[in-house]
Amino acid sequence: MGKGYRAKDISRLFGLSEGQIKSWHRSGLVPHLYMENEEPVFGFRELVCFKVMKDLMDKGFTPRRMRNYLNQLKRILPESERPLTELKFTIEGGKLLVCKEGQTFDPRGQLHMDFSVKKPRAVVSINRRRYGILRSLESEGKNDPERSILEYRLLLKLDPRDADAMVNLGNIYYGIGNTEKAHHWYLEALIVEPEHVEGNYNFANLLDEQGEVQTAILFYLRSIRNETTFADAHFNVAVCFHKLGRFDEAKRYFKSYLRFDSTSEWAKIALELLNSY
């Protein structure tokens, strides 16, 4: 069989006990990729599951509580096979909330009304480092997305070739779940300024999320070409190569990523993948 990660590998990565890992697997919280010698072997997506589980556990959510939440989610989102990687989880007031397509709700399906998004800076990049896992926009403060959209459209009336404003519009639409308009504004920015670093990176993120991995690679590489120290772009393009089985290229970009970030949890994942090749 292909390469994978066993309980001892995941234990070393995230500081979990092998007993915890096997317990989460047995209970169905994290599925296996395949079995080998009666031992579960996990893939990259499952690594993300374990990281999400550990993060939630560190915030006080027990595995039993997570199982109850996930069982509830299955009833309202039966199409989600791996909710821990396909959905974004957030905690407000001690309650676990789920974000999907711009809506926030609890695992029973009750909508959580929150119309605020973080205020964009001059150029805001979406820092969504991994695998199907979605993060909020990197920005400062909070604002009404409709008002922000109006402000950027007014800016574009004054300067129709303001690529930064276009990228920020794309980010706002991305943040509220309107990927069609996000796609449009990222493309508009790149038509005006083909080498725009954040434009290429954010567009690549969106393409990767939509399953267009080959095309995403082209835009990640263009982003790297124009800002060679852009660590997240190195990591994301390495993961894209990994998904396509192009391990030599994945290895090259994981190595370059580690030159810029050698201490984070993502650096641990990059190092573990390098050691697996």
C-alpha cells in the first residue's frame, strides 16, 4: 500500500497518546485510510482531523462531547463524510458552532446570527493553510460586510484598476461564503495586475478548495515567484503536489517552507511528510 501515518507517527506529531488515537479511531471520530497488520493507517486528511480534535480538546471539549456533536451533525449534514476537515468549527461562549457556506449554526442546525466580518486591511490574504480546513480572514477589527463591499466599490469607481481593492473584495465575498463572486474579483485583480502576490495566492486557495489542484499550483507558484519568502504559499503548493503524488516536487517545497517556519505545528507536519518520502 501507499504511504501513511500510524498511531506512533501521529503521537509524535501532536503529543497525543497512542491510546487516545486508537480510541478516537475505534469510536469513529477519525476514519482510517486502510488497515495494515490489523493496525489503522491514516492519510493527510486524517492528520487534519487529529489536529482539529486536539485543538478542541485543549479548549475543553471531551471526545465524548465531540462524538455527540458529530452524531448530531450527521443528521443535518449527511453529505459531509469528514466534518472535521470539511467544516470550520468555532467556539463562542463555551458553545461549539459550525461554519458552512457563510452560515454559522450549532450542531442541531439552529442558525447563529452573526453578521460581522473582520475589517480588511490594504491587502488581506486568506491564511487557510490546510487541507480542506477553512480559516477566517486575517484582518483587524470588525465591520459590516455589505458596508465594506460598498466602500471598495466606491474606491473602484475612483480607480478602476485598484488591484488591492479587488483582492479585498474577493476576500470579503470569500469570508461570507460567496465563492462565485470571490472567484470573479480575484480574476479581475489578476487581469489588472497579473503578478499580484495576494491575488495569486488567494485565487490558488479558492481553486484548491474547489478541487482544481493542477491550476491552483500554477497560481501558488506565481505568488512564490513574486515573493520568495511567502511561507504559506510554499506549504500550500507542497500539499498540492503531495495530493497529486508528485512527491519530489512536494519534498522541494516542504523543504523551502521549513526555511521560513521551523517551529509551528505546520512545520511539524511538513517535517513528518518529508521524513515519509
